Amino acid sequence: MIPPNARIPDTPNDNKIDELPVGVETSVYWTVNADDLNMFINLSGDKNPLHIDEQYAVQNGFESTVVHGFLICAKISGLIGMLLPGQRCLLVSEELEFPNPLYVKDHVEICARIKERHYDLKLVKLKILVKKGSITVARGNIICKILF
């Protein structure tokens, strides 16, 4: 197990395919803040009222404005590009579900675990799980090619 980090580090891990056996996992922790959400809104241009209008979100059954699923994906990208697998990772495919909403000020654990390794193809399949306490906010699989 690669030890969990409070945040995504500035220097990437340099894991080769033979250093990535099935079962290796790591986690990072993230507390969503309004700046994260606002920067993502400005970058993506996604101003759907579910993400920016609290009254609209509440009227539609949510506690507050909902964090974009792709903002969660951006944090997952940081984990896979910097920690597991690290700098040799080239994202090949991503399949994620968002069964429960995430809100500003929520604290989550983002976990990645190597589920499969195909040494001959230099591919790893990661199981991704994002949880706030016992509630799953994102889950799925990511396939990465491990370069040179």
C-alpha cells in the first residue's frame, strides 16, 4: 500500500509496471471549497443552476448546490497522475458513476486500488472509490497505460 496523503503531492511518483502489483492502493483527502467550485465553473463554463443556484438545487431535492462530477474527476486525475500509478500514467479509459451528491465543505476520501495488471500490454485497471464518510459519491474503473 502506498501511504495515504492529506493532499496530492507536488512531485509525482515514478512507478514502473513491475512496481504496480494487484492490490496496491492509496488515498488522498479533499475538502471541497467554494474556490474549487468557482474555478471549475470558470474553466468549464458549466453554469447549470444545479451547480450555482442554491434555491434551484434545494427546490430539486438537494441540500445545496451540487459539486460537478467532473470536478471530482479532476481530483481523481491528480491522484492517478501524481501517486498511483504516477508520472508514467497515460489515461486510456474512465468509467465513473456518481450515486450521491457532493457539496461545498464536504470532506471526501479518494481511493485508488490496482484491480488488474496486464504486464504484456503495460496496462493497469484501477478501482476508484470516493466517499464522504460511509456515503459513496463516485465509483468506477480507470484503465491506464504505463509508459516506458
